[in-house]
Amino acid sequence: MDSTTTAGLWDRLTGIQTPPPLWLVIVTGFVALAAVGPRPLWRLSRNAVTIAHEGGHGLVARLTGRKLDGIRLHSDTSGVTVSVGKATGPGMILTAAAGYPAPALLGLGGAALLSAHRITLLLWAATVLLLAMLVMIRNAYGALMVVLAGAAFVLVSWLATAEVQAAFAYLVVWFLLMGAVRPVFELGAQRRHGGAPDSDADQLGRLTHVHPVAWLLLFHTVALCSLIGGGRWLLSL
């Protein structure tokens, strides 16, 4: 690849794109809300939230010095991330705590990029994160989900018009912000009915001797604050 092409790619990656009209931002928000709402559609779209959730566990595990053994995504939209290291301590606590906030914080970061009109940078960054996650996937269904997600970002980045790229980027960020909220409520409902004894909140309760409800409240706070803050950025308020 010659220097001219390299410079062109770099300019494309770091350049500022024209922001979409407000009506498109609002429409993509309603489409994302529809994907989070009805249960049959949510069972499908929730796979994207699980990818972000387990990716959060995996990323923090690596950042805290734990050995990431692998990630599995299942067809019931559950997932598991296995890391090796001390069974207690800050690294394990941060790794366990990273899952539920991850989609919300990714959405918030995406909203920040979109508010700065960095649509291309967002699409490429998401592609890189999905490729990095694919290396750690340890089952066929998980690999299929990550490949399909990555393929969508690649195709939109390279083949779609600027308007389609903007719509796709805003839809993804809205979905992450909204999709991060529902799983926390679902976890709370499961715990009230005696389910999910090994949930992230319960594991954190055992690790920190802080009641799991306190961790649930933290997850709620991160998800809702990210939705409010990210939504304001997306709407340019």
C-alpha cells in the first residue's frame, strides 16, 4: 500500500463526517427502542448486548492482568467468560463487575464519537473490537454471532453511502444505550424469584461482602445515566 493510499485511509478514519438530520437520529432511536421492546424481537437482538457484556468481562480481565481463557456465547442469549487468576482481589472484582455496565459504557463512548461527528471512526473501532473478541470465542454459535456483527460493520463501512453509515451508527449506539437497561431489570426479576444464584451481582456479593442488591443498583445507575447522557449527546442537547 503506497503512502498516498495510507494517508487517504488515515484521513478517512480520523476525518469529520457531516452529521445526519435530527429526524434520522430520532427515527433510529425509535427503531432501537422497538428492538429492545417486544420479547420475540428482544430474544434475537439481545445477542448483541451479550456480545458487549462478555466483551466487557474479557477486556477488563486482560487489563487487570488475568489470563483470558475464552468466551462462549449461547443461543439462549446467555454467555460466559472464563479467566484465570486469583479467585479474589481487585482483578476478579473488576472483571465480574464489568459485564452489565459494558454495553452502556460502549454506547456512551459511541455517543461521544457521534456527537463529535466521527462516524467512520466509530464504525472502524467497533470492527476492531469485534475482531479482537473473535480470537477469544470458543464455540461455533459465538463465533457465528461475532462474525455476522463484524461483517455488518465492514459492509456498511466500505460499501454504504454516508447517509446509510450515519443511520447504522446511530442505530447501533441507540441500541447499546437502550439495550443495556433491560438486562439489569431482568436480572433483578430473576433474583426476586430465586433465580440466577451465580449472577454477576451475586458473585460480586460473595467477593466483596456487599449485598448483591447494591451491585444491582450500581448497574442500574450506570445504565440509566449512560442512556440519559448518551441520548443528550445524540440529540445534540
